[in-house]
Amino acid sequence: MSSRGEIGKTTFILFVSGILTLGTAPASAEREAAPSPQVVTGDHLTKQQFEALPDIALIDFKGRRMTKASIRAREAQSRDTAEKVQALARQSRVEFEQRLIQFEQQRKKKLEIDKAKSMEEFARLGPTNSQQLKSIEVEAARLHERSTRASPAEKAQIEQRANQLLQQLQGLEHQ
């Protein structure tokens, strides 16, 4: 004969296993009843067909399977990245233009200072060698005018010629 403890233990085990069996039966039935996500070939999928799919739909595109939701997430991420790149490009362009303006202002200021030095030299030399002074002054004025619309390479040549004219003026001074 079995003791009361053994009967109680056996009854408890049967009771628990019955509950477990009942608890898992509906879940497995639900899993069997729920359709597994269908795999849709994305090679010839139209936009309307894509939109009609549920978010959990698996899409096979060139051998790679992804859900519709993950495709949308990647699309949103790509869009955000593209917007950030465009904003950065606009910002870089603005910074470049500001630096270019500063550079041109500095260059123009330097040209004005050089012109003022040349004019002082003309004034100091006075009427001696007036024909040479006049030709140097005319050429310096032309160089200054050309420098306002010259390319960087031309500006370098203009600056070199302006230095030569300054040396000529200094040479006249010592005569």
C-alpha cells in the first residue's frame, strides 16, 4: 500500500503536468493556426504591391531576405543620412564663400597699400625724370585696374610686375 505522502506527491505531479499540457496546448494550436510569413519576390514588386504588404512580410530581393518594416527603416535612415550630407555640403559652401570674400578683401587691402606706397614714392621724387615717372604711374594704374578682374594666376603676374615698377621707382630715387 502506498502511503499518503506518495499518493499526494503523485497526485500533485499529475495535476501539474495536466496544467502544463493544457497551458501549452492553446499556444501550439495558435502557432499552427497563425500563418508563417510568406516570402515575396521583390524583383518585380510594384510600389502599390509593396505598400499592400504587411510590415512582417518577408521580401526576397537578390537573394537577401528582409521584412518590409526593416526595408522602411533602412530607407528612413538613408534619407536622414542624405539630408545630413546635403546640409553639410551647404554649410561647407557658405564657409568657403566667406573665406573667399575675406581673402579677396585682404588682397584688395594689400593692393591699396602697395598703390599708396607707389604714389608716395611718385610724390617724393617730384619732377625729376618726369617722363619715366609718368609712364610708371600709367602702367601702375593699368595694373591696378586689371587686378580687380584678374584670375589668381594673372594676379600673381600683376603683383610681380608691380614689384618691378616699385624697384624702378626706387632706382630713380637714387639717381
